Amino acid sequence: MGHLGLTLNFVLAAVGTAALLALVGAIYQRAGRARDARRFPPLGRLIDIGGAGLHVYTIGEGSPPVVFEAGIAATSLSWQLVQPEIAKFTQTASYDRAGLGWSGASFQPRTIWDVADELRTLLDRADIPKPRILVAHSYGALVAIAYAMRHPSEVAGMILVDPVAACEWSEPSESHLKTLRRGILLARRGALLARFGVVRLALSLLAAGSQRLPKMIARASSGRAAAITDQIVGQVRKLPSELWPIIQSHWCDPKCFEGMARYLEGLPNSAAAVAQEIALMDALRNVPLTVLSAGNASPIQRAEHETLARRSSRGRIEVVPDSGHWIQVDRPDAVIQASREMVARKP
């Protein structure tokens, strides 16, 4: 009995300690979110599209306007090396998809058609004139193609920035499936840890110069997916340093991890839908199209980029040397120049 009593007391003490830590973490997280809201208000404005408020940031004047569509886990901030420069010669608009950045959360599965419809509604309500030039990175290219397939008359041109290869994700290989599963697991786990302040604590310590504890937390929470987080951090570090605290505040919000998980979960179906549309791209035959292909793109990716460019009678591909997947941060000049040429193109 005595041994059993000691065991029971230990279990109760452990449960009590865990509950206390969870409560303290939740309070820490709530206070941090309130502080972030005061320190980092939206760059642009929030527009109600019916059930969700989406953040859109518009600067510049002129036509046709350039609209930016970010990668699968990225936000309007990923365009900050190019948007201010393009805004010098035309109107620009970047935004955060539902569940990411400053936009409201989304609790529904994210199909590519939903995202394209939400973008169109947002642009209409933000009074962004038509036709529009769509500049889209990675997963964002799927959104741009879906938008243009449904509304070709509203698209003055498209610039696809190292677009994701739909053929790779519509029927993903076992290797790609493992990568996708790890990404979803990382996002779901990140949402849980963020809810109890663990992500906030780790990032705060890292920003303060501490390395050991944040790395231990990252390894414990990410496991084999730690390479994914290292890659994302490496790209963020190329953006202006004044943006880092804002991006950090977004990463501390469980909403953003949950949004990321939903987009990743919907990626195969989205890629399959767009792959089918690519084979029937007659609607885009006369839409000006520039594909910027990363210097390190794989043969499969490069082949799809070339196929995309050929689908338009006014299409071209440009291989961007000295660039990885995030061309807009590795070679922002390439995106700026392609946009300048597209804006100047005669109908």
C-alpha cells in the first residue's frame, strides 16, 4: 500500500505540475499576443470578404496593377524586397491568405478554387482595378492559374516565380509524401506548442542571443522535420531585419500554424486540379505569361516551367541564375524587371 501511495502521489504531483506549466504558458502566450497586436499593427487594412477578414497592403499608382500571391506558408511580407520598387511605376497589392499573417483564421479545408475566389473577392472589395497582373510564387502559382482559368479577361498577365511543379504533387512520390506528412505534423505540433507559449519562449530566447535551449526545443518539437524550419529561417534572414520581429510575432500565433497545415493538407488535390487545367489551358492562350525558373530547379521542375510557358502564345521562360526557390529574396531584381516589362506590354 505504501509503495502504491507513493506512486499515486508522484503521478498527482506530475499532473499538477504539468497543468500549472500549461496554465502559465497559456497566460504568457495571451499576454504576448496582446503585446504583438500593439507593436505590430497590420501594414495595410483588413477587408471582410464574408466570414473572414483578409489583410491587403496596397501602395503605388498606375495600371495595370500588380497583385502578389505568396508561397504556401508565406505572407505579404515575403514581397517586401520587390513591392516597394514595383510600386514606383504602378499600383501594387500584396495580401495574406486566410489563416496566415494578419488575416483572420480559416477553419475550412482549403481548396485551390476557394483560395482563388477569396482573392478575387478581396481585390474587388479593395477596389483594385481590372485587368490585373498576377505575380505568384511557388504554391501561389496554383492560385494564380486557377484565378486566370476562371476569369481570363481579368488578368493582364502572369509572372510565375519558380512555380511549384503540379506534376510532383498531384500524384506525389513516397519521398514527397514523407515531406508533406512531416510538414503537416510540424505545423500541427507548432500550433499546439504556440498555444502554450513554447514557440514564443524559444523565439524570444533565440532573438536574445541564446542558442542552446531554442535548438533543444526545435529538435524536440520538429524531429526530422527540423531541416524544414532551418530552410524557412534561412530565407527569412534575407528579408530586411526590421521585418524579423513581425514575422516572429506571426510564427508565435497558433492560427498561422493551423493555416499552414490546412494548405499543406490540400496541396495534392490543389495540384491535381491545376494539373488537369494546365492540360486544357486554351483560356490562357492569349494571356501574357513569364515563368521565372530558379537556377537550382530540378529537371522535372524545369520541364514543367517550360511547358507552362509554351501554353501561352505570349509566354516565355527565364532561368534566373544564382537563385534558389525564393527568387524574390535571392534575386529581387529579376522579379522587378519582369514586372516592369509586363506593365509596359501593350495589349
